[in-house]
Amino acid sequence: MALGPDKHTNLDLFISDLGDIQLKTDKSSLEYSFFSLQKRKDINIYRYEGRQGEFIEIIPSVLGRATIWDQDLLIYAISAVIEKRNKGLEIGRTVEIEAYDFLKRTNRSTGGRSYEAIKDGLSRLQGTTFITNVRNGEIENTKGSGFITDWGIKRESDTGKVLEFSLTLNDWLWDAIEKTQILTYSNEYYRITGGLERRLYQLARKHLGKQKEFMIGWKTLYNKSGSSGSEKLFKSRVRKMIAENAGILDYGMRDHGENVVFVHRLEIDKR
């Protein structure tokens, strides 16, 4: 797997009072593919159904479905909240973030277009609706929500340069933070350039944990990946990664016939 260049090796840590924040995300969002793995506009509706009648439906806005790169905004916001909480500071579901700091820490360009891309990402996060149901006996509760409830941007009046942006996390994400349903990501995560590679990292991070290996069927992995291509194309891409011993940061993969086996990278390197 090719990583993008580390664009900002020397981070200006004084820009943020959070210091070296760790990458955090909520565990629930890793089980289903809420986010598009492609950068081109995706306006398709997706529905995932479970064995017990539960479902998740993803409905994009006219701007398109939120992408796995838009998710960086959520990861960064959740990380900032967790870091503040660990320091004993007051926290709230509305998070204010310095735009320059966000671009630097997420390994993005600090050119003008990158600042405007923040607004696009915030719009997609708010506009993409996911609908879920929970069954409790004879009662079924169905709820719909965007990833964020609102957002805002502060600019310089004369230049229009984005200085700061804010977003308000939805109830579901805030509940995950309060219940500490949080995973830590590698700080190299933002350098993963491919959408599928990012998704495979997320699945490996959630399911492998401290186990020696995690085995999953090709069909199940395909469904969880959220790949928009055919299952055949998905298998071809993943098998190519396996053949090239590409791996995904801390994790490696093995082709095990009808299954894919995720292992810690060290296990692959030992061979």
C-alpha cells in the first residue's frame, strides 16, 4: 500500500492547545460503511440489513454522500474532545477547530482550495442522513440523523481566509464518547490515500484488536467495506494488495481460500 508523502513533518504544536492529539473514532461507525470510498459525487442510497430485521440506510443529500475523507473532520473533532476530557477541561458536543491546524495534522495541503474543501465536507456530513432501527420485543424504534447537527466557519473579513470552523456532533457520536466506545488510530492513518485501504484499516483495527489473527469471509468483508465496485473487482484489488505484501499500516492480510485473514504486520514481516 502506498502512503502519501508526509507533508507536514514539523507540526506547529503551539497553534493548538491540545498538543499531540491522538486519532480517535467511535467503534460503531466502523461496523458499517457509512462513508463513500470514492471522491467523486455519490448520490446512491445504501441499505444494510441484519439477520434480526435491523437495518441501516444511508441517504445522501444533493451534495453527495459523506466520504471517508470527510470522516477526518469527525475523527479530529472526537480526538479533540477526548484530549480535553483527559486533561480535565470542560467539553461539549460543539467543537471549535482551527482550520490551519486541522489541515496540517491531517496531512493536507494548506492551499486555498483545502480551506474551501472543509466547508464541502461539513456540508456533506450534515446532509447525509443515516436511518437505523432498534427492536425491543414487539416495539421497533426507527431514527434518522446526520453525522453533525450544524456547523459554522469564521473567515477574515478582508481576505475571506478560513480561520476556524466548528461542528456539533450528533447524539449518537456524543453517546459513544460518554460511554468511552472509542478506538485509537495510528497517527499515520491520514497518510493513507486510498478509500478502500482506509476502510480495510478501520475494519482490521476494530476486529483484530489483540488477537493473533482475525478471519472473515470474502462476501462479508466486501459487504462491510462499502466498496461501490463489483465483488469480483473488490477481490481482485485486495488479492493484489496481498500478493504485493502491501498491508495497511500496522496490519497485514492473507488469502485463505474462502476467507481473508487479518494479522498484525509483525506476523507478516516474520515470514
